[in-house]
Amino acid sequence: MAGDGTEQAASWTSAAAGDATARSRIRRAALELYAEYGEDRVSMRRVAAEVGVTIGLIQHHFGTKDGLRRAVDEVVVESVVQTLATVDHSGPAAEVVAARDAAVREMLERNPVIVQYLNRALLEPGGRGGPLLEAIVDLTTRVVEGLRTEGLASTRSSDKVQVVRTLMGQVGELFLEPVVSAIWAHIDGEPALRPTIRITVEGA
């Protein structure tokens, strides 16, 4: 009987691991499809076909299509949180802030699909991307508050301006980069000479 219990436990563990892997694959596939085509143009059936699972399994994990979108939003937020957690806070305040911004930018550069998906949230702030934009802003607000509490961000300037400045410093240039590339290509600009973008947020 002990042996049977061990085998059953191992089976449950294997099933749970497979379930988690399937959930991760579904979220990733939905992220990529939503980023490329937009959520409205991607059905749950299409996501299921992309992953090679049944719609029933997607419903088991996420319930509805709105539930799947929220799970995709979580992928983006989790990626930022995990990236920020890798930054050392032992240096001077300015260096810590710069390192955090750079870490997020580098993560996004390695994951252009996240940038593409985030772009939809910014371009349609009143639409379905609104909750993701709000989640990113809320996360940034908490980060700024933490930095101010730790003495790593100035308290002489507005915390709200700092939130905008932080977000633009981390993602603003990446969002505008495709626009600059399209303009440069349309006017037949030399690729090696394409201008770069620098965003400055003014405010006290």
C-alpha cells in the first residue's frame, strides 16, 4: 500500500507540473497573438490551436476570455517586478534609479512582444488595455513611493511627476522607436544614421 501511495503522489505531482506548464504556455501564446493581432481579433479557439490544447483546458485555467487577458496582463507586470528585484540598492541613489530604469529597458528590449502588447494599452487607454495600463501605473507608483521612503528618490519634487518620469524613462523611447523607424524608412534614410529618441519629462 505504501508503494501505491508513493506512485499516486508522484502521479499527482507530475500532473500538477504539467498543468502549470500548460498554463504558462497558454499565457505566452495569448500574449504573442494579442501583441501581433490585438485581442479582439484572437479567439480562444485560435489560442488553443496555437498551443495544441482544447478550449476546455483554457477555460479550466482562466474561465473566460477576459480572464485570459487578465492573466496575460499579469505576465507583463510579473516581468517588470522580477526585473526590478534583480537590481542592487546598495549604491548612491542616482545610480540605483538609473540601474532600475536600465534593467527594465533591457528586459523590454529582450522581449519585444511585451513592448508591442504594452503599446496597445497606451494607444487604447480607454479600451481593453486600460486595466494593464492602470496596473503598470499602480506598480510604478508603489515603486516610486518605496524609493522615496528609502531615500533613493528626491522628495522635493512631485511623486506624480516622478511616476510619469519613471515610466517614460523605462518604456517611452521603446514605444516611439517603431514610429521613428517607419518615418526613417519612408524617407529612405540610411539605417545606420537613423536618429535616436530622448524623452524629457518637465515638471516640479
